[in-house]
Amino acid sequence: MIEYRNLRVAVLGGGSVGSQVAALLLQHGEELAARAGAGLELVGVAVRNPDAPRDTDIPAHLITTDAESLILGADIVVELIGGIEPARTYILQALNSGADVITANKAVLANHGPELFEAAEQVGAQLYYEAAVGGAIPIIRPLRDSLAGDRVKRILGIVNGTTNYILDRMDTRGDELREALAEATRLGYAEADPTADIGGFDAANKAAILASLAFHTTVSLDEVYCEGITGVTGEQVRAARKAGYVVKLLAICERITADGVEGVSARVHPALVPLDHPLAAVHGANNAVFVEAEAAGSLMFYGAGAGGVETASAVLGDLVSAARRHVAGGPGVAESTHANLPVFPIASAITRYQVTLEVNDEPGVLATIAQLFSDHSVSVEAVSQSVAGGQGAERPTATLVIVTHEAIESSLAATVASLTASPVVASVVSVLRVEG
Amino acid sequence: MIEYRNLRVAVLGGGSVGSQVAALLLQHGEELAARAGAGLELVGVAVRNPDAPRDTDIPAHLITTDAESLILGADIVVELIGGIEPARTYILQALNSGADVITANKAVLANHGPELFEAAEQVGAQLYYEAAVGGAIPIIRPLRDSLAGDRVKRILGIVNGTTNYILDRMDTRGDELREALAEATRLGYAEADPTADIGGFDAANKAAILASLAFHTTVSLDEVYCEGITGVTGEQVRAARKAGYVVKLLAICERITADGVEGVSARVHPALVPLDHPLAAVHGANNAVFVEAEAAGSLMFYGAGAGGVETASAVLGDLVSAARRHVAGGPGVAESTHANLPVFPIASAITRYQVTLEVNDEPGVLATIAQLFSDHSVSVEAVSQSVAGGQGAERPTATLVIVTHEAIESSLAATVASLTASPVVASVVSVLRVEG
């Protein structure tokens, strides 16, 4: 029997992830100790309501409502409460007491990352967060360590399982958004209040985390452009598939150049993804992160993006890392923001667009429309016109679908404003960015 | 200008990976130093022939043929020679002198891994090898660190780009093996002597490395069952697609139980992969590693499995890790073989099989064949019979394609022996394992 140094592990939060972490730690403790080179003693699980029903049982003597006392006696604190407060305060208390912290909390990282990393560095503690993006999918270590010798050019991520489930169902079953959302709620993929998911805010948190890490630059949540899926219609999804695309909510982090200055951009919005792109094959509530790097080329990381036991896998991986560091000593890896690149707003983003218009069905309209795009230096790649619609309307209309070459977002926005004001355009039906 | 401690980096090997590592290190040295917290000074590149043509220029003053002197003056040694000797001797010299070592050399790891890790541990040095499996794809860190809190059940890897290119071409273009191999050679995907690739030996090296890492158990190369693709015919690939499969060369590492004992198994062979499995969509020379873990569920890592600049990305990631460790101090992560599970031979493997037979086209044959399977406790899932063939032969024959439920390899092998000896079987056309 090998004798290990014992590390005291405190878990904050007894929800689906917290209870799984506790259960797996109790079940596989010896195995994890052998890998870590240190014993991992679960000293308590802090919960708000000790009597709440849980996915897995936590032994009663480990349950406490006194998070602060638990934190003070721990070598490693696992924060699985979620949200900003009291999570932020607890993480700071833990770090300031010299404990390493493991968190799955994307919101606190996206909103207060620099403060937390600074606190960790001050005392030589570490903050681990593999579970905060992509659930069980290893993406933090690959970006921080494996790609540390490369230059990431772009990340395209499906990082929210709820919206991917909804959009996939709209694509494969022909559902409207509200039907797919109802089904997602029924299956437990969507929260009672689905705003954070379908509004894109959850994905925006993750985009801020990924962009900061990949570009060695602090990217805060308010610098991430965020557009959710609430405007996506069944008709758009069907039209996309006919044109060879699938609609996905993407978190996009890129190196871009604006006015000759190198910088970065982070944005979340629904996008058209070509059917032959690896991200198009990510179905259901799965997540995937597609990374383009200068030397490595294209990489993809795929798996379950959420779920209690899946997220617990990532948390326990961080726990073994934290324990190994305790045994090894040394300050560990500090977050690097050495590059400190400017973060550009969405207006500087460059991508392709699909613009769907309802126009008057009369001679010369196409020329007028084409001129409007040209006036704003937006180059048209393809135009297709559907059979005339607008039956019963005052005058006959036709649907034009225009796909542009790469254009700057600000130019496209100006084009759309002109289109809206044009007398030959009955309505701008949709504007979708084309990615991948 | 920040002043860093300077680390002396020696590169052994000036081939496609070595010259790219040197070029990128010279080009991005400052950026890497900022991430590592230490300067990375390339002190030399040891080559066999200084005048050999190279993909990228290495400054003449850095080139040397004296590898041993270069090693002695280095803090970090990057071994990119490949093969067993002199790579093994150089790695041991470097570790024994206290240098960290980075290698992309799967052969030396699969054949001498325990000796090398032991040498590293003795002096408190580290051996990094992210580039040895899957080229640019981060797979070593995810297995060693991210999944350290989980239990890996199975790995299915497409880890050899040459054979994947060949099999993909046979599938998508209808080539025979020799045509696809000729094209792979012309494009530089296959070596002049393709034995290591098409014989499965390269993949077997990688299977030994992955199995050792995933199961915390020493799995040596001679414990890996190895069957290459030389027996795969265009007809098999076409028949597979018709039946809903694609043929892939897989490296399979599994936890299995044999005679009530828990152990592991590692095998490389062509396998039928269902068309809707993520591995079926891995085309060309790309690699992908599909991992099933108890808590994390299914994960996939995808990207370029080879190529000079892609592999250099993984090497440089290791270089930054090594430099961070030099700055941080501490012993780093030791390889864990705590589980030390028994490694079972292929005879204990359990999988599904597709057996294609040419049989006499006469009444009662199917019953006879079915009885033979049953006699060996191999349960049949599906049988399909093609239109009678064997025109011009002495007597009419038919083709039977039998897919089994899961069976133990030894039982299947005994079944095939009985089939071969049976008077109603004209020939056993092929036996393929079904995975995924």
C-alpha cells in the first residue's frame, strides 16, 4: 500500500455536476490518487438546500451549507455553483487562502476572468476550467498547451448544446423554433428559462474564454458580438439546406486586420455552414470546436458539451492536474495575455453573407439591386431567383437570394440599409453569415 | 523589453519536421518566449548530411553533424531523427545529462518507452511526445491530463494517414490497392518503401503508445496484434459500402475482461466502420482518434496526422511546455503505469465479424453453415446471399455474407477453421471485424 500525501477537496454546489463529481471521487478515489500521486479526500459538499433531490446520493455527513468554512479547510476547491455571485466571492476566498480552484463556470470567467487569474497569480495558486467550455471535450489544454507553439487563426465552435439540438431538429424534422424548443425543454436540454441559451449569451461567455486563451489577449464578454437563434425560422433552415447549408449557432474567434492593425474579434450568431464542413455533421446536443492554426492546419474536437457526468469528467481531470501540481510544487502555468491585441467590434468582421430579399417582379430590378451592392463595395458571388410570389399582394414579387464574396460587416450593414430603403425591395427577408 | 532566462534548444534531425521546427522557432521565437516565460535559443540542428536539400533553409552556422556535442550543451533536446538507433541512444544521453526531451518518434517509444521514461524519472527530466501520435492533433495531453479523472473504455484510432488515403481512394474512386498506393507514393503520402504503413506497423507503434497512456499500463509493441491492409481488395471495399460500411485501418485499444480477469488489449487491423460513425467521415490522409470514456462518453479528435509543418506544431507546443516547466521547476508529470493491467492477446478480443463465403449452391447448405457457427457459440446476426456465381466452375456456387453478433476472436477463428474444412464451403473469401 503506497502512502500518499492527502489533499483536502471541497466541492461547492450539489447540482447535477457537483453530485456526480462527489460520487465519482468517492468511487474512484484510489485510482485517481495513484494517477495524481496524492490522496484526494472529499471533505465536504456545500449546498444551498441539503434536502434537495439529487441525481446521485451524497453521504449526509459530507453535506454542509457553510461554504466559507469548507473553503478555508481545503487544498483544492471545486466551484460548481454557476452564475456570478456568490461563485466569484468563493473563488476569490479560495485563491486568497492559497487553494487551487477548479471551476466549470463560464459566466464568472467571461465576466471576471482577469480578476480571478490575477488573484491566482498573486498567491501562486492555479485556476483550472477545462469544464467551462465544451463540457467533457478537452479544449482548454489543447489551446493552452498543445497549440502554445502555433498561431491560432480562427476558432469556429458549436459550444451550446441546447441551440444545436434545436437547430438540428429544425433541420432534420422540419420543426419550427418553438416546437423544437418545447421538445428540448421536455428532454431536459433546455432550462425552464431558456434565454441564456437561445439568446446566445451562454455561447458568448464561451467565445470570450476561447478567444482570450487562443490569442493571449484579454477578451471580455462585452466585446463579444452576440445574436441568438430567436430569429431563425423553419423556412430559413429549409432554404439553407436546399442551398447546401445547415444553420448552426457558432462562436467565432478570429485574428483579423482592420485598417492595417492586427487584432482579434469574437462573435456569436447563427451562420450558414456548408454541408461538407465537419461542423455540419455535429448533431443533437453535441458540441464541437473547429480550430484553424497556421502550422497545425484544421483540427476538430468533438463530444458531449454538457451533462452532469460528462462535465464531471473534465472537472476530475482538472482535479488530478491540480493534485499533481501540489505534489510537484512550482507555480504552474500562468494565463498568458502577452499578445494583448486590440479587440475589434463586429463592424470590422469579414465574412460572406446570404441576403434574401422580396423584390418587385419587374424589369430592371436585378440591375438596381446589383448596383446597390456595388455602391458599398460588396461583391456578389451568386444570385438565384425563386418563382414569383406575393400572390394576392398589391403587385407581384419575386424572392432573390444573393450570396456575397467576403465583405466587411460595416459595408454589408450599409448595403442592407440601402436595400431596406429601396423602392424596388418589398422586404429584406433575412441576412445570414456564411462560415466555414 | 522583458528579459527572460534563456533555454538552449538542440534539434536532432534536419528532415521535413526538423527543418520546419527550426524555421518556426527562428521566426516566432519572441512570441514563444512570451508564452513560455523563457527565451528559446536554437543552438544547433544536427544532421547526417549538411548538404542534403531541405524544405526550408536552416542557417548554415546552426548545422552540425556532431549530435553528441550539441546534446551536451542543451537544456531541451528535440529528437526528430526517427527509427530506433541512434535516436534511442541520443534520447538517453540527453535525459542523463538532465535535459528535457521532445520526440515525434513513435518507434522508439513503442519499443523502448519504459526504458526512456525510467531514465527521465531518475534525473527528474521530462519526455514529451505529443507529435508521436496523430501529428498535429492534440491527443497525448487529452489522454494524460484531461481524461486523468475518467476511465477510458476504448480508443478507435485512424492513426496512419497513408493507409487512410489509400482506403479512402479505394472507396471513393474504386481503385484497387496497388493503384491507390501508386497515387499515394506519387503525392508523397507513402514512402519509397511503404511496408511500415501498409503493413500496419506504424499504426501498431501508435496503438502501443495510446494503450499504455490510456490504461496506465505498459503495453509493448509485441503485445499489439498487427494486420495491415495488403489483403484488402477493391471488391471488399465495394461490398462493404453496399452493406453500409467503409473499410478503415483502425488502431483499437480496449479494456476487456477475459476469464473473469480485467485487462486490456491493443490491435491494428482493417475493420468495417458503419457509414454513420464519425470515423467513417475521415477522408484522405487525415487522422482521427475516437475515445469512449466512462464519464465523458464519446469524444473525437481530428486533424492532419502527418506533414512537416503540422507535426512541427505539436513539437513546438511541447517545447513551450518544457520551457514553462524549466521556469516553474518541479519534477513535472511522471508517466503513470499504476494500473499495470494484464495485456491480453487478440484471441481474447470480442467484436463483431463479417464473414464472406463462397458455398455450394445446393439445398441444406445454409443450415450446415449455421450449425458450424452455432457449434462454436458464435451467434449470427444477419445472413445475405448474393445471386449464384461460379459460372464455368465445376458446380454452381453462391456468395454468403454472414454478420455475427459479438463473439470472442478465438471462437471466430475456430469457426473459420471449420468453415474452411467443410465440404459445402468452396472458399472463405474474407473475414473482417466490424467496429464502432
